Amino acid sequence: MPEPSTIVAEQFDTPDQQSEAAHLGMWTFLATEILFFGGLFLAYLVYRHFYFHEFAAASRHTAALFGTVNSLILLTSSLTMALAVHAAAQNHRRSITRWLAATILLGSAFVVVKGFEYHKDIADQLVPGAHFNPDLPAPAQIFFWLYWTMTGLHALHVLIGLALLSVMFLQARRDRFSSVYHTPLTLAGLYWHFVDVVWLFLFPLLYLIQRHP
Amino acid sequence: MNRPTKKNLVLTWLALVIMHFTILGSAYLDLGPINTPFILILAVVQMVLVLLFFMEVRYRPRLVWIFAGAGFFWLSFQWALVMSDYLMRQWH
């Protein structure tokens, strides 16, 4: 494990000061991500107002079962991520790698389930274009355009998160993290939880419009 | 720095899962105009729980609260102004 004196960059006085600066930087980045996904949700909101009934009809064609399984996977992966950071703070070094491995496995499971779901969506002709499902009204294509864009960009974030977590896993195995220094792990965790938060809104807004009979 | 305990984290997860099933179940019930607001309020509560406990905002200095809130603050302007048409329509 590196000593505290070797992990503080020269522009900082203490490890705490360095960690706080890194956290503010990460939160600034996450603010841009909030605005990025916020713009997508805004487009969704406007078109949902224009074409509410078409959106409801389209939403009933999404695979709610896949969606709910993925929600549970992602929520649980957020717990295991938080437990990895908790283990680092407690200096339980072997637990860090265990919880990170669990998070990576759950994140990968999310991607696999999403893959099966996309396969079903394609088979159900839910891709906007010439071969779009003829049973659905034309504006339902706007819904599915948003569905593919929003879930696709979210899945891209999951993949980036998995890459980050894999780097954290390798570093944890090399014993890079301790209760004194685990800022990269915490920041990767913030990114992972953010991706979870986006899904908390994607799921009900895309899968659950007027599901009741 | 204070941190969430393991118990805090597990309870947060449990609350999130219970709310997830509440959201899912409510979507299959006809609650009239309440359906969407109910689901969205629960989703916002879920988000706040993730922010406070998993992302540890509750245990961070106030400066982090401001940075974490800034994105949502700007977003509220974006949304409120775009929705102004819907907000004003009924006034005629």
C-alpha cells in the first residue's frame, strides 16, 4: 500500500483536501451527465404530451419483465458497489475485490438481459422504419426512437461503468486501496450509482405507461 | 468523515426494492390521474435515497450538496421553460 505522503499530489496539502477536490470534480462531471440525460427526458416529456395514447400503446409493447429483472439487478449492483466502498473505508481489503467482482457480474448480467430484450424487440418489429410493427400507430415510432436512444445511451454508460469497475478491480487486487486512500474507487462508485439513478426513471417512464386494463 | 453503516446500505437497498415493486404493482392498477404522479414521486424518493446513502451525499460537506444539486437546479429551468406552454394554456 502506498504511504499517504506518496499519494498526495504537490498542489494539495492533505489527502483529505485532495479527495474533496476530486469529489467536487466528479460531481461537476455528473452535473453535465444530469443535463445530458435531462435533455433526453425532456424530449420524451414533450412528445409524450403530444402523443399520449400512442405512447401508452407503444409502452405496452415493451418487455416489462426484462425491465423489472434489470431494475432489480441494477439496484442490487448499486448495493454491492456501496459495500465495496464501505469495505475500503473499513480497510477490509479482500472484501473490496469480492464486492467489486459481484458488482461487475451484476452489471454484466444487466447487459446480457438487455441483449435478450433487444433481440425480442427486434423480433417484435419495434425498430422505427419501414418494417415497424403495423399494429402500432405511426407516432409510436417516436416512442421507440426515444426508447432505443435512451436505453442505448444508458447501456453505453453501463459498459463504460463496467470498464471503470474492471480497472478498479485490478487495482484492488494489487492492494492499491485502503482506508487511507480509495478515492478512485469512490468516484467510480458515484458514476455507477448515477447510472442506476437514470434507470430508476427510464424504467417507469418507458415500460409502465398505462399498463392497467 | 462519517459514513453509512452496512446496515444503512442494506436498508436503503431494501427500501429501493420495495418501492420498485410498489411502482410496478401500481402501474397495473387503474388509479385514474394519480398513476403517473404516484410513480414519479416514488422514483424521485428512490433517487434521493441513492444520492443520500449510496452516493454518500448525506455524509459529505455542504459544498458537495451544492455541486450535487446544481445539475438538477439547471435542469429545472430547462424543464420549466419548455413546459411553459402547458402551464399557461389554462389561463385563457
